[in-house]
Amino acid sequence: MSYEFYVTPDEYLIAEKNGIKNWTVDRRVQGMGWHKEKAITTPPIPRKSYGSWIKIAKENGINACTFRNRVNVYGFDMETAATKPLQNFKENMKLVGQGNRVYPQETIELAAKNGICYNTFLSRMNDGWSIEDAVKSNRRALVEVKGWKSGPSVFKRKGVKV
């Protein structure tokens, strides 16, 4: 019976000739479940030497783990990974909000300046009003000028005098 997890001294010698340390062979075979042949013939991946780049990254307020992720996961070169400033979460969320905006911020600010709240503006847009009418005018003036016919207001239905 052959034990796949047991590495013989001869196999350790083969691995050593291939530049693989004993503990690496053990970890590959017993810990990660590699076949012995692959474990003793596949050369180890050389570690990257970061040298003084981690020190530079820390001086720039970048964590060593973030630096390594930028290099190994995201493919940054070491200089960029050590010097590019971290992103500000709040600023990014503002940019995302601006990108998803349906109506320009200036239009909403103009409506607020004219005394029209944001929800009223949105209701008017959903009711088919033009942007100019929704921003610049109040309802009563539009009814009078354009001759719109409207039913009794909510206040009149509830008995409140307007």
C-alpha cells in the first residue's frame, strides 16, 4: 500500500535538487493535497522584494497590506503603489451620486431658490411638466396663465380654507 501523503527521503533529495525546501514539499503534499510528483518538481514562486518601497508607502499614509495588494492583486508598479494617495470614500460617493443624477444640480438649486422643495419638483416632473415650469412657477400661477382646469385641492376636500 502506497501512502500519498508520505514523502520518502529520496523524494526530498529530488525536491532539493529542484530548489524546493523540505517544508515546502510537506506543505504542498500534506497541507494542500498536491500529488508528490508535482510537489517535488514544481519550482517555488520567488518572493518579490519590496525593499524600501513599503517604507515609502508608510510615509505616504499607505498601509503595507494595501501596498502589497496594489502590487500583487491590482497590478500596480511599486512606485505607483507606494505613492498614489488613498481614495476618499465620501468624495467617491458624491461622484457616484452625481453620475446617477437625473436632473442637474443647478436646476434643483434654482427650484429651491424659487421656494419649490425637491419632492414637489420631482412630482411636477413625473406629472409631465417641463423643467422650466416645474422650477420657476407655482401651481396657482400656471392654472391662471395657462387656463389649466384642476379639481378641488386636497385642502378644499378636507374643508380647509385656502
